[in-house]
Amino acid sequence: MALTLPARPDPLADRIHGSGLLQELAHGLRGPFHYLLPERFDANLAAFRAALADAGVEGRIHYAKKANKAAVFVERCAAAGAGLDVASLGELREALGHGVRGEDLVVTGPAKSEQLLRVAARQGALIAVDALDELELLLGLGGDRPVRVLLRRYPPEQPRSRFGLDDAQLDRALERCAAAGDTVRMEGFSFHLSGYAVRPRADLAGELLELCLKARSAGLPADRLSIGGGFPVDYVAADVWHAFLAEQGPGHYHGGKSFAADDFYPYHSPVAGADALRAILATSPGGTGPSLAARLRRAGVTLLLEPGRALLDGAGSSVFPVQGVKDRAGYGIVTVDGTSLSLSEQWFNSEYLPDPVLLRERADDADANGDTAADYPYPACVGGASCLDSDLLTWRKIPFPARPRVGDLLVYPNTAGYQMDSNESPFHELPLPPKVVVDHRGDRPRWRLDR
């Protein structure tokens, strides 16, 4: 029996899917593509800002650009006065080129190149220092303004992390910043945590608030604290998610492939997006005393956030034309125009689990074999167009409402966060799927290419 895992209802996406626009785009673009909904990005950004305002916390939001390469989301940040989290010289140039000011950038990532550090410092960006030698390199750059830095804290609760400075290194970094005088402006601390749990973020933020007070006693400004990203997205309803985890096994996948529950992103989260921020702010660090929000207000510390996936929730989907269908014992194999390189989860020994939506090219009930919709659902995995046996967009046997046909479209919902381009490659000389920006004037959808 095939397992279904439908994405949460999305009336805007349903309206686009029923408008005929995607079929027109598939015909004109002649291949797979992604469509983007910038209005959703705007709404998510507004929700995070509202969470900060409701808690009475001064804060700044920096969109983690690595989550999607599209220019339109950078443009939306520039228009809204939001910042960007960048980790390479290319991302920094893209941000500046699309109107984000240098002082609104946070530069993260390990072992940054001298060129990246030099440009970031000259543009007035805030640089999260990950190692002592990186700090020394920054202090040696010179320039006509102080270099703005955060010191990234190594998370003791995650000893396998490769990011951050341990206690001894932090002490040394604070000494160097204090001795450097006007060369540097040490604005506070940051951390990078894996996972999505609320309490570890609140607890570590509480520790870093104490470090801010310690740094101030040494004459450093220390008025900012970055808790990074890690705000989950709630893709599917709780009941279907828990039923899926309880039932899924090798028989539900092509080739008997197996996945452990821990291999999957947590596609259901009871607290997600801006609500996860609200929960963090309401938590008492260490389990006692005032909430994190109250401590931030009392200390006069600005909270910095670097959400990526959460700002892109509902902001786009991926569309693949069906190129062929073959029947196997008990299920089918649908081959699409495109590859699994355009759905990044498959390259992390995992699956992008929300069910793809089948859009028929024709409205008639009978397929090419004369079968009717009454004979279905039709379980099928979804393979890519490459010659790799492992190139499957979906190993799971999806219970499609009808046997897909050549020319039909498979729409993978809500893929804007990390799925569209983290591992894209023009393998086989296949072009990369373009990104199409869709907006609305009244009820009428309009589109343009992202670049």
C-alpha cells in the first residue's frame, strides 16, 4: 500500500495550478522550472518582525541567502530594509548589486578568504569571526573605519560542531579586540546550532548575554547577539506525518530502499517559523528567571536573526514535465524532464517528502492505455532524465490519482527553501531549471524570469 504525505493546503498555489499558467510556462520554457512567490517572502518577513515587536525586543532580520539563489528575494530585502546573511564573495556582490546596503550584511562561514574579509570590511558589513587567525587577518587589514565583528561561540552542547571559538579562544579574542582600540568594533556574539529545538537556542543565547556584559566591562560595545537560523517549516499536518513515520519501510520505496526516520527533515513541526522565534523569546534561559526577551530588553541588546528556509515557506515550487512512464510489478516509474540535482534532499541520503501534485495535460479521464481514473490510485516513483540508476527525485511510490502521461506536470510543493538550487548541476548538458517570478494584479497572475 502506497503512503501519501500531502503538503498543507495552499489556496494561492491551487489557484496558480488551476489557471493554466504552469502549462503555458512548460510549453514556452521547454523543460523543468521553478516558480517563485515573493509575496509569501514578504509575509514571512513581516511575521518575524511582528514576533520581535510583540516581545518588545529590538531586532534585525538577515535573510540567509544560501537558502535560494534567486535575485527576487534579495530585492525584497532591499525594498523592506532587511539584511542578508552571506558567506562568500559572490553572495556579497549579489547582495550589494541588488540594493542591500553593506551595513545590512552579516558575513558568516568558516575560514573566510582575505578578499572576502577586505570587501566586507570596506562595505561596513558585520563579520562573524570564527577563528583567532581570522580575527588577526581582519585586524591587519587597516582601513578608514573600524572593522565590525561578532565573535562566534563554539556550542559546548554540540561537540562535533566545527564552528566557533571555545572559552580560551574567546578570552583571547576579547583581549585582542580590547587592545585594538578604534581598529575594531566588537559588537557582540553569535552561534550556529544544528537542529531546530527551542531550548538550546534560548539557553545559549542566555550565556552569550552574560558574555556581552563581560565584554562591556572591558570597554567593548557588545550590544548585539545573533542566534542564527534553524526556524523550522511545517510542511505537512501532524497526523499524516506521524502515520508516515510509523508505517514507512523498504516496501514503500523503489528497489526496497530504506530510510531511517532520522534521515528525514522534520516535515511537521508543532512550532514553526515566526512562532518558533516567539517560543525562543518566551523561554527562560537555563530554565529559571526572566524570559530571554526580558533579558534582552534589560541588557539593551539587539537580537540578530538569520532565517533562510522559514522566510521562504510557501514562496515557490518546482515543476517537472513527465517524459515517460513504465509499469513494474505493482507500481510504475515516472521519468521527468529534469534530475534529482534540482531537489537537493535526494543528495543527502534522504527524500523531499511532500507529495508532488499531478497536473494533467488533458482533462479527459482515459489515459493512452484506455485505463480510467476508477482504476487508480497509481503508485509510482519518480526518476530523473539522467543515465544514473540512483537519479530519483522520489524513491517513494507516490499514490498518484491517475497514471501520469507524457506532457503532464509534476509540481513539487514548497521547495523554495534549500531544495531548488543547493546541488544543481547541468549534468548531461541539461540546462538548469530557470526561476519564474509570479505575482498578481488582482486575480490575474503575471510572470517574469528571475534574471
